[in-house]
Amino acid sequence: MPSRVRPRLASTFYNRTIYHQSQTGSLLVALLDKVNHINPEKTKSISEFVDAMSGVGVLGAGRFGRATSITKRLFEDPECFTFLSMSGPMVPGGLRTLVSHLVEKGIIDTIITSGANIVHDLVEAYGGGHYRVPPSKDDHELREAGMGRIADIFVHEKDFELFEKGIYAFLDTLSAEKLTTLAPSEFLTELGHTIDDATSIVKQASEHGVPIFSPGLMDSMLGFHLYTYSTTKNLVLDFVKDLRILGNIVTKQKKTGAIMLGGGLTKHFTMGSTILRGGLDMAVQITLDRPEGGSLGGAPLVEGVSWQKMQSEANFETVIGDATIIFPLLIIGALS
């Protein structure tokens, strides 16, 4: 008897399970959006390209589409205070004019950056430049020629000499009081007012009241020159004051959003400062880092919810890739 009943019971259970799964599956499929495929005949502009990525909706294309949508909302919300954080060679990599344009147009409210990006902005402001490394050149040859390499970019030491002279000349104009009381962001504002180059990020930030915070300023050639200057003059920058300035700004905001290029110190400083109000409301990060090692650069933004660096209901997206490619497309797409 049992041998006859069990197959029947098993069959009944199996059929009911399949029926239930079929009904659930049909309902689920009805609720889902289809993946749309890119049609080159209908993708002739940046705006159409963004729409096509959004239409695909999955993998890297979907991430880019959602990131552009978040960026657009961030830019259009008058109550949202917008951070731009930058680590890595964003200025040497061709983003200088784009960033200064965003500052000039009032789209970015503050910048958190590595000291290196400030240095490279000032190198160009003082008449230097960044150049493409010929494929045939090796690092020994570049060293002998007085050139420093960043991937396939190089800067000549003569351009750094122009930068050094410009910084020393500026420092000589500061009063003894300012040399010992300025926060780094205030120092950069004072410096920006002396620059003639209209495409300079530091210049535009100074002219439009956009503070630049650089928690790693001393880890740069600018930091090195501040040190050497301090060996003959009394020079002290107040980094604690800088955090107080940023904290006072953040706590007054109804909403905060961020576009973060790369990770590390600048990403953490951006997200960490918003703990004072429960975290960011909107965020996009563009990174090549991976999460497995536990570094902040590769950490998913949702991790920030547990640290109160992201609001529980925040809108955010991560795009994996080279920021020198993705960021311009993201910005042009959002503004178009």
C-alpha cells in the first residue's frame, strides 16, 4: 500500500509546485522591464546614447544609465548641495576644463580632492602643461630628459619649476597673520584670486565661492613646497579649522549629493563629513577598485548606510570604469 501511495502523493506535490511556480513566474515576468537593445540608427547624440544605455538597463550600460539619471536629479534639485570628489590623475587626464566649467556654472558646490590634482591644475595655471608619452620612451629615458610619468602622461620638471616659483611668490604676499591662521581651503581661495588662467579649477572656485578641501594636501608637491617655505618663515595651515568649516556647511543643508571619482581619502572625507546630517541623499561613484580587499575605493555605496554616511533611502549607483571616459559622458548626458 505505501509503495502505491507515495508515488501518487509525490506526483501531486510535484504538479502543485510546478503550477505555483508557473503562476508566480508569469506574474514576475509581467512586472519586469525587458532589456532593450542598442539601435545605432537611433543613437546619434549623447542624449540618445544615454537613453540607449538606460533602455538596456542591465550590467554596465544599466549602471551608467541610472548614474546619469541620478546626476541629472542632483543637478536639478535646488535644495541639494553637490560635492565633487576626485582622486587619481583627473586633471592630467583631461578633465580640468570640464570641472572648472561645472564650478563656473554653479553646478558644483564644493570640491574634495587630492593634493595632486590641485598641483596639476596650478602647473597649467602657471604656464606648464601635460603631454603624451611617446610609446617608444622608457622611464630611464624620461628621467634623463627631466620628465615625470603618470601612466601615458608626462610633465616636464621645468613646468614644476614654474609652479614652485608661482607658489613661493604667492606665499610672499601673505601677511604674517595669514601664514599662521589660514585653513587649507582658505589658503586655496586666497591663491585662486591671484591666478590669471580662467580655465583653472582653483581660480574658478575662488571666484564663485566654491571651497576646495584637500585633506591630503601635504601629500603632494604643493605640500612639499609649503614645508620648504616653512623652514625659513613661520607657516602653519589649520586642518582642524578646515573640518570645522566643512562641518558648518554640511549641517545647514536640506540635502546632500556627491559625484565621487575614485576612492581613498577624498571619497571617505566626502562621505564622512555628511555623518553630521545622517549621510548623503544621492551619490554616484566611478571607480576601478574592487570590493574584495575591503578598501573604501571598491566598497559599494550601500555599505555607507551602516556607517550613516548614506541615508537609508538614498539614491545611488556605482559605475565601474575609467573616470576620464565615464565622467565626461555622465556630465554631458545629465546636462543634455
